[in-house]
Amino acid sequence: MNAVETDVLIIGAGPAGLAAAFETASRGLQVTLVDESKSMGGQLVQQTQVLSSLPSIYQPMCGFELAAHLSRQLEDFEIRYLLGHRVIGFYKDGSVGITDEKNVFPLRAKKTIVATGASENAIAFPKWTLPGVMTIGAAQTLMNRNFVQPGKNAVIVGSSDFAMDVALQLSKVGVRIRGIVEKNTGVKANGTEKVEQVRKIGIPILLNSSIKEARGIGAVSEVDIQQGEDIWTEKVDLVCVDGGRSPILDIFYQLGCSFGHQEELGGWVPQYNNDFQTDCENVFLAGNAAGISTQGALLVTGMLAGINVCAALGAISKEAVEEGKQSLWKELESIETRSNLKVWQARNQHIEKFAHPVLKDQFIS
Amino acid sequence: MDKSTIICRCEEISLEEIVEVIANGARTFDDIKRLTRCGMGPCQSKICNCLVAGVIHEQTGMEFHQIPLPRMRMPISPIKLETLATNSTTFSSVKSVLDEVELEDGKVK
Ligand SMILES: Cc1cc2nc3c(=O)[nH]c(=O)nc-3n(C[C@H](O)[C@H](O)[C@H](O)COP(=O)(O)OP(=O)(O)OC[C@H]3O[C@@H](n4cnc5c(N)ncnc54)[C@H](O)[C@@H]3O)c2cc1C
Ligand code: FES
């Protein structure tokens, strides 16, 4: 079996990967899109809230509607879809190993765009491994993708915008939320409207507080909440933890990319330049893998990676690239300074450090 | 967290065990992994990585950017050996495994 060849390999069919696929396929490049999920859209599929910070060409819409729109946009092009396929690593000759769960086959790409998204971070407390304790995203997936109500009585740990959205969605399907527990002195969410809505439907937001312990036999049945000197018990069958998100890095690590550290972008982030190109010349990146941001910004990063790959493969004129880059960077700035200024600043700092990564040459110890 | 709190759920490694190896000089995720099996489970440290970094930070005062990432090897997620051993002769060697030790005349340098 000879390695399959392609111009552009895109790993991850979330918003970033789909946006990159459109930019590259629409300019005549041969694109292969791989995702371990059988459906396209990545984490957008379970997002039922209206996304407000989309690029100016988009109407406000929900996550799953955006996923459908981005997939439809690709219908006119001949793309090789490898859905239900996993990337398992890279070989020394640079080819990528892809599995359909029966076989592994090698694929060679001229350029690769890694858009593998983010993973959710855990929060540990005594007995956090009991069934019924899950990440906030897992609860959202169960509810909106699998149509399973994840519990009846819940506490949520963490007060980000994401936690507020899911709190509202859980309440809507009849889950009673006993409280949102936040260890800091203020709410983390930037969207004040959402926080108001959460308060209005009677969900208590407990600041300076944490889960002291969970208990239960075979599944969680109660938690102790501590706020200052006070400790009390809540009967719950669902604990949703929101420990923030971090870029998924395994593929970059295998490729030999360098990393820098930016707390605001989710911790370790692959090092990249203005063109969303890593320090491995043929590897580009987009989406949450390039730093945690809002959906609108992730789309723009996918478009940027896409047109830069087109430029590297000579599929677009020099003037068109420059024009495109300029307007996309403006759009990115406008979205990120509006939705989260700190993320925009961290992204710029990260790019400035391109030539001075903290971690490099990971395979030569 | 108390000392019995699980940090690595795949391998059931508690906070106490991790604190102990840090006290004995472990400073990176891979040090802790080699001494305790923390990170060697089915998730290959995708869940415990950030928790372990938090414990190292608390115990030693090291900043997060001073605590390197765990090594991420092929295969990056679990796969059946039968699937991995596809009868193909066109594969080149796996990138990660032997690059860590430099060999000279067949012996570790
Ligand atoms: C469970 C969950 C729920 C979320 N809900 C919200 C929310 O409500 N609000 C919000 O603002 N943000 C939410 N997020 C954040 C979400 O990550 C972003 O909104 C957005 O979807 C990220 O886009 P992306 O294209 O970077 O990555 P993703 O949408 O995550 O897409 C990455 C894709 O890459 C694929 N992939 C990864 N590794 C491999 C591999 N080795 N082989 C093959 N395929 C691979 C994945 O299957 C996935 O489809 C959620 C995240 C998670 C994990
Ligand atoms: S939680 Fe440590 S290996 Fe899975």
C-alpha cells in the first residue's frame, strides 16, 4: 500500500478546520479532511446558544446552525473526507498514520493544518472520580447531542461564560441547579447579560467557595460546599466541573513543533507566527489549538491558516494574500478586543515570541 | 483536596503518592510518571496532566511555564495492536520511540 498523497491535510473538522477547508478547496487545492467523529462541526454540534461574536459576514446563529452552514459551504468542492478516522501519530519520513479502526494507512501531505481543538481541564476534590461528576462540556454533550438528561439536581463548579450557557441550557431541560460554585471573589464570565439571566431564574452564584468533598456509593449523591467558615451539604446527582480548556497538543508534539506558555490562551500553545505557521515549515494551525478563544475568532484563524497555505502552494496571487491577511487580522482584532481583550494581547505576545520558544526539540533529550 | 484525593484516575494514583515523589526530587511530569505510573493509563495523561502540573506548582513553587509537557508518543490514543500492525511494508519507523536515547555502535551513548 502506497501512501495516499494530498496537497493539504486538515486534522479536525470543527469550525476552524472547516473554515480552512473552504479557503483551500475553493482555490483549487486538493484537500483531505480527517476527523475522528462521524459528523462535521466539532464541538459546535452541541452548542445551542446563539453565538454573538461571529465575523461580520455572518448573521448571529447557534453553534449547530453554524456547523451546518460551514459543512454546506464545502458541497461544491471535491474534498476527500475521512470522517470516523483518527490520526494516531507521525512516522519518521513525515507521513501521518491514519486509522479507520480496521487498518492504519500512511498519508503524505504537502501542507498540514492542525485544528484539533481544546480539551477540558479537570478539577480534583475528594471522590471527584465518582460517576455523576463530569466536565461541563460532557454535560452539554449528553444533553444536546445525545438527548440524555445528565442528572436531576446539579452543582456547577466554575463561573465562566461557558458554565453560564450550560447552566441555562440544563435548567431549560429540567435540571435543578443548586448553585454555581466559584473559588474567586468575582464571577469569571464576561457576558453580564447571561449572568443576569442565571440570577433571574434563581440559580445561586456562590463566590469564595469550593467543593470540599463528594460522597456516594457507586455514584455521586451529595457534596459538601465550603464558603469561608461555612460548610453545608447539597444532595445532587450531577456535578459539572469547568476547569477551563487547553489546546490539544499531541499532534504538534509528534510533529516536533515548539511550544510557548500563555496562561490566557490555555497554558502551553504551539509556537506560531503571523501566518499561523508553526516552526515546522509545512505545519499550520487554527482554532482552539492555537489558543482558546471565541467561535468567531476561531473561524478567522481557520481562514488565515487557509489562505496562508494557499500562498505557500502558489494557489493565490501575492496581492490577494496580502489583502486577505490584512482584512482577516483586522476582523480578528475587532472580535477579540470586543469579546476578550486579554486573549488578543496574549495572542500577540505569543506571536512575538515565535523565535524564542520555551520548549523545543522535544524528541532529542 | 486531602491526601487520598485521586490525581490520576486511570492508574488510581493519589495526591499523597505524587507529593511523596516530588519530595524525593521529581520535578517534571515524566519524572513522576516513571516513579508512580501516573499518566500511563488509557487516556495517556490527557486528564491528569493539568492536575499534576498544579501539584508540582504548589509543592515546589515552580511556575507553570517551568513545568514541561509530558512526552506524547505514537499512538496518541489507544488502538488495537491488530489494527496498528496493518500488514503494510511501506511504513517508515515510528518517530518517537528510539529518538530519546542516542545510540552509538548499538549501545546507549
Ligand atoms: C465538550 C465541549 C463543549 C463545548 N461547548 C462550548 C460552548 O458551549 N461555548 C463555547 O464558547 N465553547 C465551547 N467549547 C469550546 C469549543 O472548543 C469551541 O467552541 C470550538 O468548537 C473549537 O473549535 P475548533 O475548530 O478549534 O475545535 P473543535 O470544534 O474541538 O474541533 C476539533 C476536531 O478535531 C478532531 N480531532 C482531534 N484530534 C483528532 C485526531 N487525533 N484525529 C482525528 N480527529 C481529531 C475532533 O474530533 C474535533 O471534531 C466546548 C468544548 C468542548 C470540549
Ligand atoms: S488520568 Fe492519568 S493516565 Fe489517565
